[in-house]
Amino acid sequence: MIVAGCDVGSLTAKAYIMNEKGGLAGEIIPVQSTPTDSARRVMEKALKSARLNFSDLDVCCSTGYGRYEIPFAQMNMSEISCHGLGAFHVDSGIRTVIDIGGQDCKVILIDANGNVRDFIMNDKCAAGTGRSLEILARTIGVKLEELGRLAVKSKKPINISNKCSIFMELEVLGHLYARKKLKHIACGIADAVAKRVAALAKAIDVEDHVCITGGVSKNPGVVRQLAYHMNRTFKTLPVDPQIIGALGAACFAKKVLEGGGTS
Amino acid sequence: MITAGVDVGTRFIKVALTDGASLCGFACAEMGPRFDAIIRSLLKETRCQAGVGRWGIRKIIATGFGGHLVKQAAFTLSEAACASRAAFFLAPNVRTVVDMGGLFITVSTLNPNGFLETARINERCAAGSGKFLEMVAEAVGVPFEQITFRASSSTNPYTFVSNCAVFAESEIISQINAGMKSEDVLAGTINAVVSKAASLLDGAGAQDDIALIGGLSTLPIVRQRLSELTGRNMLTLSVDAQAVAAFGASLLAQGKNATFRRRRKELKNGIPSLPWKI
């Protein structure tokens, strides 16, 4: 039995292939011009590293923004269910998943079976998402990958009071003009994003254990500041946190293949 | 007495010089990291226009988002206070001033004596601001001067799905890729900008003419659409729309009641006809 999950998000596409024993391959690529194109490319890459062909896949499940436009997927699930089940699959002690993606941010509560109990989501405003982090990193001329490393060096983040990413950009420029140290500004940026996510998480009853998934979870600055604002520690996952969505989709495909349905 | 007002906005720095009776010098330059040098050169330029020497400027008041960055200033005042003072000076029966700038839309109301009553600003979110229009115009590759021309030829303005300025940018890129015309996208953006200003205007009481100022108001289509949407007349002040806040700051630098004293004197001599009694 070989199943696959394909998660096409706003900035990256992820694919994960697994059999009954465990994971075989997982790949992440930046999105191409269309979701269909991105899905095909990332799946081909994952199949290549697992030494398989498209015909070997029994069931493929899609998720993410572009989930309806993937021709080789037999089924699709919402990314909320996928992140919940994916995180539960790698660590069954997890009850809360915080997913910070490129264009949205969600806090998902799951029960003892890995099903979604409740969730809260922000997809209206760019503040508190990867997009905001990207804009602010560009403003101070730091690469997105370096921002996290720079941020953890500082213990005194600058305070960013605005809630809108574009106003934050202006405020950051003001600090840059005032010749503040770059590491403090970087930490302030991570802090601003973390504050928005923490404000979202406050509206829902967060239970232990908590984990962070999605692209922004790879930024140690945001993770540190979020832990500070939520006054909690996060469980580190044994797999790449960005691929959890695709992993969850593969788990759903496996459930369907075993005849258990999606619930 | 020559005084100056420096308005450091989010996109441009404006400097205005006044002798208490009229605008005698105005210069404007784009904001940048070397703002100190920019302010100095703008002050010099306006001094040349007004024909005053190096020490001719008696007092400087700063205003705008970056007002605190001006070292030469005696103190800083809010944009709303400065813009309303200038609007009152230029058109004494104005009760509502709408400032559509680079990032902020300010709606201020004045009482009949020309004092600021209320000011409402879009402080939470950049949706529908000048920056938003700029981002869209850049994405569709239309220069600022051509926005009016292009947007007015649209027959089917686009309605945005997302409310956030950041997401709207990626939304229009995918729309353009899908074959949407840039005219329709621009017209849709103008509608979003104008409806933001109109929603801020909802709370402002008086139902008379509006003094529309700020960089965005130089676009004729913005004036026209806002007038259509609110059903109110748009006044054009006799100075550059971008200069109004800086001019107001320079007028305020003249002294506590200098402008009012002058108005009262004019009233006594029966020069202008004012709608109220002093």
C-alpha cells in the first residue's frame, strides 16, 4: 500500500509519500504558475526520491489552497483537518496545533483520535502570517531565512505597536532611520508576528501539548517570542514542521484505503 | 515675520514658508533615509523662493507622521490641526477637511471658529490607502499620472475579494494573469480607496462642502468618485493639495492668534463676508 498527500499552499507546495510502515519521501518546492503545475512538479520530485512512479500510488489526497485543481488526487481534505491529523500522527500526545502559513494562521484543537474539535483562523489580514514576515524582512534588507537567526541573538526586541503589516513596515523604517541595531529590529519583527498569533490563540482554549507547524515555525525568533507571549513551551516534532499538512493528507488517504472513512 | 512648516509624511517631505498672509514658498521631495539633508535642502529652496536670508526663518513647526524627526522644529503638531488651520485660512466656511495622503486618510471637522473638533484616521489597517493604490498601479505597470486616464476608461470595475492591502496585491497579480484588464483593476482600487474615505466621513457631522487635500486628491478621478459617493461638493483650495498641512504648520508658527487677529481685522474693515459673528 502506497499513499500520498499533496499540499499546495500560497507560497510552497509540499508532497509526502508513505506506506503502512511509515514515511518514504517528503519534498517542498516554491509554487509554480498554477496549482496544477506545482502539484505535479512536487509529486514527481517526491516520487523520484522514493524511487516510485505515479502508477504505484494507490490513493492521493490533496489539501491547501489549490486542492480542487489537482488532477491526480482522488480526494481532498481541508488543510485544518490535515494539519490536525498530521501532527497527531507524528506525536499522539498533541492536542493543539498552531499552523502559521504564508497567507493565513490557524489554531487547531484536536481530540484523542486526531480529529478536529475546534479551530480559529485568520485569513483576512496579513498580520501574523508569513507574508508579513516576508515584507518586513525585505524592508530591513535581511533574507527571510536569516531573520530568525538574527532575531534570537537579541534579548531586547523593539516594540511594534501597529497591527497592519503596511503600518508595521513604516514603523520598522522609523526604527531603521533611528539607527537601532538590526538584531533588535529583527527580534521586534518576530515579536510583532508572534503577538498577532498569540492574540488569535487567546480566543480559544489551548490545551497541552502544543506544536507549531507551517513555514513560519522554521523561524526560531517567532517561535521563541510566541512561547513567551503564550507562556507555554512547544513540542518539537520529529519531522519537518512544514510538511505536516501533506503528511496529514497522506494519513487521510491511508484511512480511506483501509476502509475507515475520513472521520 | 517669516515662519516655516515642515510636513514629514509617509511618502514625501513638504516644506512651506509664510509671512502670515500667503504662501511664499513651497518645496516637496520624496522621503528617504537621508531625511536630514532633504529637509535642509528643501528649507534652502523655499528660502530662495521667498527671498529671505539664512536666518530669516523665525520659527519652524513640524507635522506629519515623521514630524519628530525634524531637528530644526520648535515643536510638532498633528496633521489634522495643521491641515484644518490652513483650510480655514484659505476657505473660512469649510467645516470638513479630508486629507488623503500616502498611508493615512484623515477626516477632520472644524467648528465655526476654525478650531479642530474631531479627527478620524484609518489607524488600524492600510486597506484603501494611497499606498494600496500605489502598490496596485505598480503591479499593473501604470505610472501615477496616468491613473485617472486609465481608470476612467473602465466599464466593469473589479471588486476585491480580500480586504487586506497585502493580500489584494497578490489577488490582482493572479487576476491580471487570468486576463483581467488593468483599467478594471485600477477602477476597482479607486473605488476601494474612495469608499474607505467615505466610511470615515460617515461619522463626520456637517453636510457641507469638503476641502479635499493630500497627494491622492491630485487625481481628478478620486475627487469625482468621492463627490459621487457622498453627494457632497469638493472644494479646491488655492494652494497645492500637498502643501496644505505644511502651510497650516507655518501659519500656526506665526503665533498664537495671529491668523485670527488678521481675520478679525479684515472682518472689521468689511473685506471678506464671513458666515458667523465675532
